Amino acid sequence: MSIDVAVRIQAELGEGPTWDRASSTLLWVDILAGEVHRYAPSRDDDAVLTVPQHVGAAKPRVMGGLVLNLAEGVALVDRDGTKTWLVYWARDGVRGNDAAVDAAGRLWAGTMRYDEGAGGGWLARVEPTGAAKVVLDEVTISNGIGWSPDGTLMYYIDTPEKRIDVLDYDVETGEAKARRPLCAIEGTAGGPDGLTVDADGCVWVALWGGAAVRRYTPDGRLDREIPLPVDQPTACCFGGDDYTDLYVTSARTGLDEGALAARPLSGSVLVLPGVGVGLPSSAFAG
């Protein structure tokens, strides 16, 4: 197995990789730089859109353009670059973090406090119309979100809890209930960050501070761990024409000069070809 560098860059807080199948590109963000990146592997080109505030996640829209989970709420970017608020929920000291789109085209957007204060964030379901509902309140660092291949289970991470949770999910209504632990993240100093679900229903999770990605089976058993040349991998997704390339974003924030010298790829986007088979991501229907 090889670990390659897709985008060699010094991102402060690279996050949120998503394969946009309409354009065969990888969307990802540098949260603290306020940058949305679109990497085209076929051209080895990483284009950057700068936005006026911190951006936790960027996802494709069915009609083209992007939906962004920003510091002050959820915004739409049209094909022509026009930006409009869909949901505005600004709160002092809080920003948007990870987000995901379900099979019906709803956005699930998480938040957290800048100071990582306990219970200061939430996870909300945002309909294509802009109607929003907080589904999980008093979370600390809202992170990984994903669904089982049949759409009946939703996976979720609040990083300081050091576990992956699972909820029963109804894709028709968007209702998520009966939250319970799937597995504890043990045997590492790292905390669980972003996740993705593969075609076998296994959950892949990036370990912030753990220099690895792990794969857990649908029953919560640790199946595989892959060490990485970065201390702070943040999130992962499958991409490529056959969804067999695992892309992993990473961060430099908080690392001292010694750590950065030892891990010069920190902040880069890595790619692990052929480690599994992923599922196509959904686009936001709004």
C-alpha cells in the first residue's frame, strides 16, 4: 500500500474532503484561512476560493455551486459566484465545523466553540428550503457525520467523547434517534475527527493527534489501522472514478517547530490508493 501526496500545501486546518462526482474533483477546506479548495487530480490543479470568514465545510449542490458551513451560518454560492445566506445563526465564540449531506439532499451542519468549551456546539439538519432544526444540542466539537450504505444508520462524532456514535435514521423524514455508542476509540492518544463510510458499511475515521486512520466494522470492531506521515489527520473520504482512493486532509495548527520539522507534510492532502471502495457522496438539493 502506498501513501501519496495529492496536494502538497501548508494548510493551517485542512478539513472536510468530499468527492464531487459531477466534476471529478475533491472539495476540501482550510478552515482558519477561509479557503475552499477544489483539487482536480486529472490536472494536478488545486484551485482556491477565498471566503470572508472561517469555513468548516464545503459541499456541492445539485444545481451547481456550493453550500458552505461558515462561522456565522450556512451560505450558498451560485455558479456565478453570488453568495447568499441560507441559515444565519451567528453566536459569539462559535463557528461552523464538519458537515455532510444525506441521500435526500439535506445538509447536516455541526458547530463548536473556538475555545472548545464543553457543550458549546450543536448539530443541525438543514433542509433545501433553508428550514433548520437543532437535532443534537450541547455537543463540544461536532465532527464526523456519515450514513450506512442502506441509509438506515447515521454515524456521528463529538471528538472529546472519544467514540463513534450511531443513530437510527429515516432518510424520508430526516429523523435521527436512539443515539448510542458504536465503539470507543482506544489504544491511541488521538481523538476521532472526520469519518467516511465505505461500500461494506465500515466506518473510516481520522485520528487527530493519532497520526493514523482506522476502519471499524458495522458492529464496532477495529478492523484496520493505517499509520500516516502527519500527526493531525482531520478527515477522510473516498474519491476517484471508482471510489478506491482514500483522501485524507491534515492540519498544522498547534504544532511547534520541532513537530513540523519532523512531519513536513503536515497540512497536506494525502491519498491512499486502493485501500477500499467508497460510496458516492450526495449533493445538497438547495
